[in-house]
Amino acid sequence: MKKITFILTFLMASYGFAQVSTGVVTLTPGFTVQFDVNGTTEKVTMTMVGPSDVWLGVALNTNLGNSMGTGGEDVILYDSTGLKDRNLTGAQNAPNVDASQDWAESSNTVTTSGVRTIVATRALDTTDSNDYVFPTTSSSLPMLWAKGSSLVLNFHASKGGAAATLGTTTIALPEFNVYPNPTVKELNVQFPASIKEANISVYSVLGTLIFQSNMGKFNTKINTSEWNTGVYLMNISTPQFSQTKRIVKQ
């Protein structure tokens, strides 16, 4: 039963994977944020865009009617000290800095016109009680936002609330071409342009592993001459996805 379940999982994975995203949310003119949730890698990517000369902050899953929050809400804030994981106090105080800093900056760029773009990632669930747990299905995400008058964290120059929706879309997988199929002596695996290497595993219909190799664009042939006649399942996987092909051996 475990082997059958394993094969069914491969088949389900061959159609693509779900990604949840807010899309670009305009908090105030010139200040936007976007959250992209990848259920496969269990990571969320935040893209924050705003003026480069002021501090910027976003609080997640908040009560929009309470501009100070109720206390403990997750805050992502960039100021002169960098990008920090914080939480609201429920009063007119600067958000507390979390003991664990879970957001990892992947880029921080500033244009000549003074627009800063920050891209950062973290786990969907950091297990920190102060951090918002991002869902992998469609849901609402109310946010509070604020920006300062300089990069030094102080009283905000402007603030507000925004209601975003985490909507689900399906991301198409790169398509591998495996030929000839049916096969007699060998199989060729044609890689899509965006993929340089992948792990190739071939299983019998009973779940027995009969071939496994990490293959690349210049190592694409599989000898099938000694395989028994019948149907096989080829799993092609990379760190981003898993895809399954049905192979017939004559």
C-alpha cells in the first residue's frame, strides 16, 4: 500500500504546484508590498517597495480598526538598522524587536530616483509566537502600514490600513520530453531550456526502483535493453518540483 501511495503522489505532482500571492498591494502612493507563498518549498517571499530615505513598516493580520494593533501582531520594518522582524505593542510605542530574526534579505536595491526595493524570505511557519503563519490557500490578509520622515525610527509621518487577498494560482512546470516511448533499447531525456540538471528515478508499477541517476543536459540517455517488458513510472525532480512520466518498454 505504501508503494502505491508513493506512485500516486508522483502522479499528482506532475500537474504543477500551487502558489498563493497577494499580488502587488499599494499601501499608499509610492509604497507597495507583495507576499508570495510557495507551498512546495514552504517559504514566503516579501517584496517591499518604497522611498529609500524613510523607514517603512508593515504589520500582518491586524485589526484595521485599531491603528496601534492589539499587541503582538507581526511587523516587518526597515529603518537605518536594516530589515527587522518586530511585533506591535498595542500602544504608541516603537514595535518590539523579535528575539529571533527570521527574514533573510536576498536583495536591497535603490534606484537613482530614490526608490528602494527589498526582497526577503522566511519560512511560512517560523514557530515564533510573534510571527504570522502564512496559509497555503486563499484567505484575507489585513495589514497596517506606516512610514517615517527619515530612516531613523521615530513617530510615523503617515500610516494606514490595507486589506489584501492571498489568492491561489497554478504555476506550470517545465516540460521534459522523454523519447522514444514505447522504448526498446534506450530512452532520451530532453531537458527544457530553464533546467540544467535533475534527479531521474524509474519505478515499476509495484514501486520497485530500477534506475536512479542525477542527469544533466549532456547526459540524457538511459539504457533500457535489460528492462522487462511492461509499464514504468519515471519521476523527474529538481529542488522546485516533481514530475512523472509513464514509460512503456517493449
